[in-house]
Amino acid sequence: MRFDILTLFPDMFSSPFRESILGKAIEKGLIQIRTINIRDFALNKHQVVDDTPYGGGQGMVMKVEPIARAIEVVKSQDPSAWTIYLTPQGKQFNQEIALTFSSKSHLILLCGRYEGIDERARELFIDEEISIGDYVLTGGELAAMVLIDAVSRLLPGVLGSDRSAEEDSFLNSLLEYPQYTRPFDFRGSSVPDVLLSGNHSAISLWRRREALKRTLARRPDLLAKARLSNEEQRLLEAILQESRVDKSGDGV
Ligand code: 4HQ
């Protein structure tokens, strides 16, 4: 899979993608990440890429021509490339969108700075607008990195093992169960006994209960749209029943 990043700050991308899993994926040729400096496509003498907004107001707007030329160069090499603009005004990124993008062969990611890009660049060259969340960044670069990271780890061979079943678990909308490793006792806080029991069905049952409890407590919105198995449904009923008993104060 290829990612072409259009940015005014290509250096921001060097170390995050050299490290660890993505670095290995690049070495193995599973993903290819290119940065393209939008400034190289400014034809004016001083390579100006921004200008003041029509109508006045604060800040600067990224000019349409350098963006247009940069995208057109990439698109002329591969007309099938899908062009994404990172913006808080876009559709909110999630695991399902990551999965959809992972089946594309070539993404172009446009990173805006300042007050964003000229509206005509969006209308004429952008296939889809994506937001990584409701907060304001200084530019689209970090958002592009988040997207590339989440998409790349879904590609075959990028993670060591086949994790597809686990990805399903998030798409099925449950949070993960708690994890522990050595030591058994840390400052008086110990690991739940069941995890040392060697009883695999008891461990699996405990984990499913904990995942349900955690999702209920922290992300009831996820639980509402979760597709639970019959057994998970029963476990959830039992958890809800327990919490009703706790609240009623019986036996206290
Ligand atoms: N920005 N999700 C403003 C973001 C952002 C986000 C990128 C800041 C675009 C012009 N991008 N520039 N949140 O905050 O994607």
C-alpha cells in the first residue's frame, strides 16, 4: 500500500515512520510512505504557499495552485489514488474507516496548516475529509500519522501474528479486558487468582465479564451498538443485576 503525504513540513514524518513496526513494514516493502513538499509546487519566486483570506479576518489560507499541482502530479502517476484532507470538519475516523482504507492501494493525504486550504482545493481535488477527533491541531500532519498508523497495522504481514480476530472485537464494540504481567504482587496489589489457575475456560469467562463490565462503565455508547453473543448477553444481564443489587443497598 502507498501513502503520499502532501505537507509543508515533510521532516515531521521521518522518525515516527522509521521506528518499530512501521519501520519494519517499510523495510519489508509492505507499505511505502512518500512525503511531498507542497512548497516545491509554488511557482512564484519566493515559493509562497499561503495568502490572506478574501473578506478579511485573521490568519492565512493555503493557496489552491500549489496544492492542485502537487495532487495532479501524484494523480497522473496513479489515477486510482484516493485523496483525503485531514480536517476537524471531516467524518470522524474510527476502526471501521481504517478497515475500509486498508483495502485501498494508494492514499494521498493532504495536510493543511494555518486556517486551512482554499475551498476550491477541497471541491476540485478532495475525495473525502477525515477528522481524527474534536480538538484543534496546529496542522494535519499528526492526524495523517494517526491515520497511516491505524491503517498500516491492518495490512497483512505488518503485525507479527494474524490479529484479525482481535480487530473484530473492537469492531464488535467491546473494550479490552485488563492485562497483567509479572510481578504477581506490586506494592500489595496482586494479580486476580483466576489468571494463575491454568483453567482456560474460567480465564476466558473472567475476561469476557471484565470486558463487558469495563465497556458498560466507560463506554455505554459502544455497548448499545455491540453485537453480543447469547452468552455475552447473559453475562451482561448478570452484571446489570449485580449493580442493581449493589445500588439497592441489600445486605449492606
Ligand atoms: N487540523 N483532525 C487545522 C485538525 C485536524 C483534526 C488539521 C487543524 C487541519 C487546518 N485534522 N488544520 N482534528 O485539527 O484532522
